[in-house]
Amino acid sequence: MHGKATLILTDKDTGRVVKRVEEHNMVTNALNSIFSLPPQIAYDKSARYIFNGFLPMYENALKGLVLFGDTIPQNAYDYMLGGKYSVLATAGDAYSGADAMRGTFNANQSGEIENGYRFVWDFAPEKAVGTIKALSLTNRLLGNRGDLTLAGADSPYMINPSDLTNNGNYNSAVPLLNGTGVFFLQKGKNTFYSYVTGNPFIKILRYRISDPLGLKICDTVSGVLEEETQINLSFATSTSTSQAFYDTKTERLYCVLYTYYTVSNVRYFKFRYAVINPVTCEKELETDYISTNVPHYASAKFAFYDGKMYVYDSAFTIYVCSLSGEIESTINLGLNTINGFLTLDGKLAVDCKFTSSGRRCIYVFDENKTTLMQHASAYTPIATDIVKHPYCLASNGSTVYIMLRTDYLATINNLTSPLEKTDQHALQVRYEITN
């Protein structure tokens, strides 16, 4: 991807060009990271426009501009803004308000060019006043921020990677993997799978998209349903006592039906399960009821990971069992609440609380590590290395989502010499970018 930025200062009274600067850009790894989807992302089965929050790039992923008062280090892998540099102004969509740090999109002069797109933004004399040393293309939502220091700036920085309605509404939920009917990604392929539960069957749906890393600036993409396969079972998969869990370690989908048996007035779990290869749509195993010594708890959830089954009781002791039901070990973290199991970066974790009024946490078993989640009405970023920028984990206080941070720098243009803009000058920024 190649780009050339042209900055034009004109006298506000005469319209005479005072200075014209041209700079070529370097491309960061931001877009490559966006379209190299993290394996934890799950999409609702009705999502046809999988990348709608990004595409076409000239409308979303690249339609933001940031003007800096600092020179930006040209490191392709250090592309998150994160408040590290002095921002003079931003621009995204058309804007007629009074924010002195926000320009406006010039739709009349912008448009497709051969093998790319031309962006044009205008800054009135009273806007973007200062010394401009660098500029970058970014997400349109960051461009629409203007003054980044305003209260509540964190929440608009993040969007969901999938917009189910394809209408610019970014409030669609993108839950973490392992909910009923969600997609998972086949490694090395541009293929997504979902499952639909039924009585007594499960359906595997295979969707294909274009190669994300081959997308161009003006491209859009939608998922195409390639195949739908129904796998008949001898038990229901859509009842209140059934669950499904995708084991990222063995890449198998487990369908579980559970009930209990009673010994000396004590109830214990018994369960049956089927193992599905979602890629080949083969039922590799289906069991009859297997008894365990795990105390029955009606609100418990199951997880299957690396050939083991995980389940918890009313005291939130987690039992690690073999697939034949024998208890092999227990894990007691002193938990007050368990909201469910999940897989993150190929590892098993539990969404939990240590006290009733405490913060929600993600505990990763393999790493014996806890990540705190913040309580907030808005989506609050969670400090974690589980997912990589520009993706992040975020919580609205009750649910954890994978979100996309929009404060990334897709390109960096450092000016050879600073450009001084005063309130006597209008500024136009033209940015031509080609595939």
C-alpha cells in the first residue's frame, strides 16, 4: 500500500497558497493485524458482513486522519496511539461543529482513483492551529473524535469487529468463543464454522470469505454459506440441560446432555456426549450416560479441553475429569461466582468473581494467571496480553467482548520540515493511497 500526503496552506483572506508540502508514507502493521483475525473471535451465525466494521477500508479502516505536533518513530509494529504523541487535530466524516481539533471530510474532492482512493479533508483557519510535524491515516471513528482529551474518550475508541445489520451500527455483540451458534476459524483457511443445536441433532454450517490479507482499499466482503450438514444424535442438543463446547486444543466440538443420579440423598452428575469433527462433519464418538462423582449443580457449565472435562459444583470447586467420568483433580480458587468457561488464545479459562461485590476476572488455567475486568457502564479495556493489538478485551460490567481499538496508525508521514498553521490559514490535506 502506497500513499502520498499533500498539505496545502492558504491565506484565509485572499485564498492564495502560502505553502504546499508533499510527503510519502510508510505503512505500519496495523491493517495486517486487523485482518489477521485473532482465533478467539466468534461471529453470530447470521453475520454475512463479517468485516463490516472495517470495510471498505476507505469508508472505515482508513477514513480517519490525525495531525501530530510530534515526529512519530517509524516502527511498523508500534502503531497504537495510546496518548503517546501530541495530537493537534483529527478528521473523519463531514463536520460543521465548533471543535477546534476536528476537520471535515470534503466529499466533493474525495473519491476513487486508479487502484486506490483520494481522501480530502479541510481545516478552517481556527482549527488545527499549531506546528504540524507528522500525520497518519487511522480509523474513521478516531478521526471523528476531535479533542481526544474529552471525557468518555475511551469508549468511542472501540468497535465490535462484526456489524450484523450492515448499517453502520457498531453495537452488535461479539461474544467470546463457545456460545451456541457461534463461528470458529479453521486454521490457515478463510473458513468459518458455526453450529446450530436441535432435537436430536446438531448442524454444522461452513462459511467462506475472501482472503483478508488480499483485500484492497475499496473492497467489501461477505461470508458465503458453502455447506450445511446435519449430524443426527441420539439425544437433544437444544434443551436446558444440554451444552456445546469447542475444544481449541483438539479442534473438536463436544455436545453434552447432563442429568443426575442419587446416592444417599446426594445428587451427582451423569452425562452423555458426542464428539464432532466440524471440518469433516464426522461424529467420532457418542456415549451413553456416564456417571461421575461430581456433586450435581443445576447452574453448572461444562468445558472440554485437551481430552479432559471441566465442571464445577455449588461451592465453585472445579472438577477435572477424564472423558470416562473419573475425577482426576480439583481446582479450588476460592471463587464466589463462575459465569462460565471460555477459551482464550488456545487456552482454557474461567470467567469468575472472587467475592460477590468484587470485580469479574478471567483466570487462565495453564498460566495460573488472573486478569481483572473492570466494572463500567461503557466498554472498558482490560489490560491483558491474551489478544494482540489493535484488538483488546473489553467489559461493559457484565459481559466480556473482543473489541477493536480504533486508535491505531495505519500509515505514518513525518514531514521533512514542520508546517506552521495559524488562525490566518486554512489547511487542506489530500491523501492519495493505492493498493
